Amino acid sequence: MLSFTDKGKGDAIVFLHGYCESKDVWQAFEASISKKNRVICIDLPGYGDSKPLANLTMESMAVAVFEVISSLKLEKLLLVGHSMGGYVALAFAEKHSESVIGLCLFHSSAYADSDEKKAQRDKTIKYLHDNGVESFIRPFVPPLFYVGNREKCKIAIQNLTDIGLKVSLEVIVNSAMAMRDRPDRTKVLKKAKYPVLFIVGKNDSAVKPEDSMAQSQLPTNSYVQMLGDTGHQGLFERESETLNMIKGFAKICFL
């Protein structure tokens, strides 16, 4: 069973973190949203306090998330996935659409990796094997933030760096492989009978804004929030705005 926190009462919102992160990235969201909703923040396999999986894929992580959902007897939930967490959320929604009442792709994508992106993943994997976790994490985190936000977000950058340094080499490598090999899941968006929210960083170098805009045309009911002067970490770069976006989206989903 994965490690998770479960706070508040009411309609359930499940938060899934991104690559080299943990459930701790959602602390501000959890504290605020749990006043009116039940909030579950999950450590994906090998992250935070969760044990790793031998076969790490988006599908196997989604199965592990479903085990948590089942143990809590949640019948309907809003899924919020940041980056890699969005890939897991899509894999979950593909198998358990009847449980999903809303989906938020927070700097995430339903597309498979392009050939260029796969080559970048392979370079990352080689670099990790050659140089180790610390040499990867320290230069990896700051560029996730828009350059104009790095000074004001220096505490968040340090916190994310500290979280990343605690993840094992094996998990970071296996996660990169899992992201590289994940399939296209645009069909999940096309078939979605629930609302889908896209939170997009205009300056996100990891998930292209134009890709998010194209994908937003796929669901029957979709919402897009474009964040100016924001990179891949809107949950820190634009904390209050993105927090309010999710609160507003939750009201729509739980009408």
C-alpha cells in the first residue's frame, strides 16, 4: 500500500505528484482545500514514504493508486495530477472512468513522448548512471521554474531539491523509463464524460503550451487556465491562483 495523507471531509480530491517529487508538494493545497473537501495526497511508488515497485510503469502506478482508492472506499473522486502524476491519472482514468468525476492535468499531457523527448530521456538515464542522483537533481530543479520566478521561489526550489535528493537512483531511472515508454492516451480525453481542467504554464519547457491547447479540444467539457510568466511549477510559482483554480473546478465537478 502506498503512503498517503487523508484530511478533511466531503467530496474527495486525490492529488498525484510529479517526477522526483512527493506528496509534500501539495501541503499548501491540502491545508486550504481540506477545509471543505476530503483531500488525499499520495506518494507514488518509490517516492516519499512509499516502497518502490519492481516493474514501474504508468499502469502499475495507477494500479497502486487504485488500491489506495479502494481501501478508502471512494466511489467518486476528482483527480489532480502534476506532470508525471498526470500521466498516472490518465492511466487510472483509462481503467476506472466510472470513478472519475473530474480530471486536472496540471502541467501534464496525454501525448506519448516524441522521438526527441525519448532521446532526452535516454540521455538523462545515462547521465544518472554515470553521475548519480545529486549531480542530476541540483541542476534539474531550478529550470522547472520560469527564470523570472526563481528568486522569489528559492525556498520552493530548495525544498524540491531536498525531496529529489531522497529518491533512489533506481526509482528516478525507472520513472524516466516509464515516462519514455508510456502510450498516447488522448483517447482518454476524447472519451471523458467528466470535466477536464488543463493548467498550463506559458513558459513551461517540459510540457509545450501548444500541446496542452490542442488537447483541450478533445474532451466534451474542458477548461483551460493559461499562466503567464510560469514554468512547470505553477503550484509554487502561482500558488494562490492555481489553488483557486482547483477549488473552482471542484465546485463544477461536484455540482
